[in-house]
Amino acid sequence: MKNPVLLTIYLVGVYLLTGGCSSDAPRDNPLDPANGIRINGIVQRFYENNPIADAVITLTPGNLIGRSNSDGSYSIENITPGNYVAVCQKPGFLADSMNINLQQQETVNFRLNALPFFTNISITTQHLVSFISSVDTAFVEITVTADDLDASNDVDSIRYQIDAFGFADTLLQINPQEQTFIGQLETRDLGISSLEQLGGQPFIFFVKDLPGAVVASNPQFITRIIRDTPVAQFPINNISITLPFVFEWQMFSAEFPFTYDIEIFQINFNFFTLVDEIRNIPGNVTEFNYSGPLSAGEYFWVLFVIDEFGNKSRSIENPFTIQ
């Protein structure tokens, strides 16, 4: 084209048709916010660097979700720049969260604390009559064991509460290796006249680990209070006997299944030492053949009735002498 004006118009048209749409060209810069931002990181245990797989990481707003792999790593892509709350969760662990201002690629790591959990909760009642101390006592015995996936010694404490009476107490740890905690509850502790008033009232237990995570139990209840006590017939009244002999007692009448236990104590002045015990005697018998071992001396024996839940009722002490 020899006409300079027409040549200029032609070149401008070519530019517009080919290179003039530069705003639609691909963006190859990974830090360009228009491409979206990526976060990645790793999920590990609270105390150690062991990875946690299948943890779910959620970004809000937007409900963007990632999941950790077997090595604990995760990533979430195509995130719009802005402020987010990142939450990392997995069943059995305390959730971890943090606030993030995302303007470029970030590394966000999480450490999850394994929650403590109950392995056994036992609430039983005992009814004891005593010839020695002239008392008739009923009380609640509580035994609870717990564990923690981080480590068994990560269990810090266990407490319980009975909301109906505004009562709460902390259990005593007796076995650190097995994380066993015990407690005893009497009517005077609650300001009530009988244990029957506890019937149907929930006990709620709380286990806490060393980092401070707390897990509550389902409601727990007293199952039974055995008010009648078994009655021994032989040996009693400090009778003098020789081995072997037969323990005898009256048939115990109950509308629930039960077994008998016998405990034998040696008397040394004012000290009583458990020297033998017989467990799980069938509830349909009234005697037990006994051959020892017992040396010559003074003793007494007690008879327990025990139901299927572990609730107990105990006879008075029955003294006898071995020649």
C-alpha cells in the first residue's frame, strides 16, 4: 500500500485482531491473586512429630476443605485472597484453629491433642452392718479408669457431679499405670437421709488431660441398693473349731441374680488382717466346705451378697477360733 493513511489503518486493525486482546492472555505467575492462593502444611500429634492422617482442614468463609495424607501433609488450592479461619479436626482429637490473612501462598501446620476417654465407669452401692462398731452403713463406691491416645500418663484428673444435689467431687488416683481413680460417697456428703434418694439421678464424669482438654461421660446411674443383709449360721459366737469345717448361712431371698463372697480376717489385738477370700459362690447354696490354710488363732468371717452389677450387702462380723 502506497497510501500512508490506509497503511496506518491496516496496521491498527491487525493489532486489534491479534495482539490487542492482551487482557485474556494466560497468567503464569503463581503469586498472582487472580490465579487463587494455595495453602499447605502438615498435621501432627501434640507431643511428637508423628503425622495424623485423614484430618479435615476447613477454611471459612467459603467452606474450602482439605484432608491430610498418610504423611500428615495437606493442601488447599484456588483460594481467594482475604481473611479466613482455618480449622483442623479429626474424631478423637481436640480441634485446632487459627486466623489467617491470605495474600500469597502460606504454610499452615497443625498439632492435634488426642482427647482422653473413659475405659470403665463403675458406680456400686455397699450396705454393711457391723457387730464390732455397731453401725449400719450404706454408701456409694466409684471406680473409674481412663486412657489417652497420646499416652496413658496424659490423663490428669477425673471429677464428677450430681446436678440434682449441686454436688461435685474429684476422684483419687490410686493406680497411675492403669489410670484408675476411686471415690466414696455417703448420704451425709449430699445432705440426704438415704441412698434411695439417689435413684434415677445422673452422675456425670469429666476426664481432663494434661494440656487441659476435657471430655464428659454419658449419664451414669446407681443400679440397685441391697437393703437386706445375709445372715451367717456357722461358725459364730467365737466357737472353737478345727480344720476342715463348713461355712453355713441362711438362704438369702432376692428377686435378682446374685452370688456370695466370703472374707476371713485374722484378729491380732485391735488389728484385722484379710487372710483368705472365697469368690463367686453360687446364690442357690447355703454352705461351703473349707480346709484352710489357717493357723491356730482368732478370726472372724463376713458374708457378702453381690448382684450382677457389683452392688453388695454384707453380714456382721462372725468370730471363731481355730484350735
